[in-house]
Amino acid sequence: MPVPKGSTIDPERTRAAILEAATPILYERGLDGVGVAELCARIGVSKETLYRHFGTKDGLVAAMLEARSERVTRWLADAAATAGDDPRGQVAAVFEALEGWYGDPVFRGCAMLNAAAQHHVETVRAITARHLDRYLRLLTGIAERAGAADPHLLGRQLLVLVEGATVVAAHHDPAGAAGHARDAALTLLSAATRAD
Amino acid sequence: MPVPKGSTIDPERTRAAILEAATPILYERGLDGVGVAELCARIGVSKETLYRHFGTKDGLVAAMLEARSERVTRWLADAAATAGDDPRGQVAAVFEALEGWYGDPVFRGCAMLNAAAQHHVETVRAITARHLDRYLRLLTGIAERAGAADPHLLGRQLLVLVEGATVVAAHHDPAGAAGHARDAALTLLSAATRAD
DNA sequence: TCGAGATCGTACCGATCGGTTCGATCTCTG
DNA sequence: CAGAGATCGAACCGATCGGTACGATCTCGA
């Protein structure tokens, strides 16, 4: 019973439970692919409760995208951290983590990019842009610590590779995209560090 | 008067006119962002005519995506061809053509990727996959003629860069994405040809 | 000139959508 | 025990959606 009925038990827990349960459903079916009524039914919550916590369907969508962006970025940063201080190892770890994600049967591409492609609302586009900013910060940090000649350029190149790999994996080659992108990233890293 | 009323005048011309007029509208607003009624009003055609030619809204969408995929691939191939036999010039030409596209105020990312993110219908996903196949053939051809050690690998890496640049341009950095991807592509090309 | 066929404009259909409302029910606190 | 507040479930609302039907109009070939 993830969402109890009491009053003062957990004003906040209900919201978190809704968010957690709604995320995979909206990701799998698409933002417009599932109505609020069905969503509530599958979550096990009434429409009134959902609307009291999020005000609107877009409010729920924004909250879940924001949470997902933070979560996936942290996950990727953790993956890089497992490689210790080795820059090449960190880059390889990022793409190997992505490879695992691409192989997941529920993988449907980047949730933020999908959302931005569907919902032309400004708030969603802003969340997507912020998400790419988070990725860029992470990748630029790796490039800096690797001693790249131009870490900002390498960071942006890595961002293109990460996003490109995700797109290609989602729509063309789930098995190979991460490996090809990783090889490219390591080549770019070598070129960027050989020059200094 | 793009859509005359007569009977035997042009059974096929009407269909082409609908397709041409509907494409930019569906691209700008999204497949689900504009209803059939409004679409017909803006095209200047009746719903009956549209449905007789395409059967269903999905039919229209599929026809327009297929046409757009062929058209944009041909456009990119032409851009590469302007660089003559120089492989580096061909790669650079591809990304500079993309840069011009990204700068277009109506640029909204890749129409096929957007469509696949919205419409979870199998036919749309198939068209998107075929589209990436077209891109891959084009890029692998360039890699082969450049004498890359592993042209299939380089082709797939270039595909990741092209798609990644398009995504980043659409959602984060319209001005810089193409340039960064081009630099990365030329670095990969150098590495792939230096080895042999 | 006449009829076949393409098109128009509009009305219409059933379904679904996001969102609201309300009475009943439950749980905790005072 | 009493009441405040959160939740439920179901009904309800207006809008919009994709798709169909129909009579009127137009253009062509025979």
C-alpha cells in the first residue's frame, strides 16, 4: 500500500509515490500516449489527489522530468567515478554505462528529448536544455581533468557523442551505438591530449 | 491555385500539393500539435479530399516522412558532392550544410526523430530507422572513398556525430553544435586514415 | 452538351481528453 | 471522541479529436 489514506501521515510521501509510479509509465507510452485517467488508475491514486499535488498534467510532467534529469546525470557521474582518476577510463565508463542502458528492454531514448519533441511547451524545453547543460558540465569536467588542450571543446564534442549515441541506439542500432561512440570519444581524447 | 477543382486535371497533383503544404505545418507544430481540421483549413483542402488521398492521418504522416527523408538525404549527399573528391572537404561540407539548417528559424530538429518520439506507431518507427540507414549509407560511402581503415566503423561514428549534432542544435546550442561535430569528425577521419 | 469524377463546405458522430466537483471514507491529532 | 484533512471513486463538463456523410459545385472528356 504505497499511498495510504490518512491525513497527517505523509503529505509529501504521496507526491513522491505518484512521481515514482508515473515515471516509467509516461516514459514507456509517451507523455500524450496515456491519459490522466488511465495514469491514475495504474498508479492507484485518484485524479483529485494527483491534481492537488501537481496542479496540472504538465506540472506532473515537469516534476518528473526534472527529477529524472537529476537522477540520470548523477547515475552517469557515478559511473565515471568508478574509473578513479584515469581520464580514459572515465570516458569509457560513461559509454559503457550508456551501453547497459541501451540494452534495457524498456529503453526508449532520452526521456527529456522525447518530451521536448512531443510537448512544445516552453517549460519542457527549458528542462531539456538544463538537462543537456548538466551533461555538458559533467563531460567538460572529465575533459578538464584529462588535461585536454581545449576542455570546453572536448566537452561539447563528448556531449554530441553521448546524445548521438542515445538517438542512434533508440532508433537504429541499440547494440553498437555506445561502442562506436566510445571509440570515437577515446580517439578525440587522445587527439586533445596529445597536442599539449 | 495549387489545388484545382476539376476531375481529370490531376489526380496526382492534388496529392503532391497536400503533401507539400502539410509538411512544414506538421514539422513546426508536431504531428499531434495540429488537428486534421485545422491542417486542411491551412492547406486549403477539404477533409474529404485529404482522406481520399491518404486514407488516414497516419497515412499522410507516413507519406510526408518518407518524402522528407529522401529529400533531406539527397540534399546532404548533394552538399557532400560539391566538395569534389576531397574526403575531408566532403565531411566538412556535410556539417556546414547542417550548420545552415540549424540556423534556420524554422529548425526544430530531425522530423523523423521527432515523429518517432511522438507517434509510437510501428510504421513511423520503421521510417525513422530507414532514414538513419540512408544517412549511414551516405556517411559510410564517404568513409570508404576517404580510405578509412575501417570505413564501416567510421561511417557509424559519423552517424552518431550527425545525429548528436542535430539533437544538441535543436535543444541546446544551435550555433556551435555543427562546428564541434565537424571538428570531431575531421579528427576521427584523420585518425582513421593515418593508421593504414 | 452531358455525365463522370474530384472537390468543397459543413454538419455530424462517437470517443477521448484534461480538469472539476462531491459525498463517502479513512487516519491521524488534539 | 470529535474534527481536520487527505484520499477515493465516480459522475460530470466542455473541448477537441479523427473520421464520415452529403448535397452542391466545378472541370474535364466523350
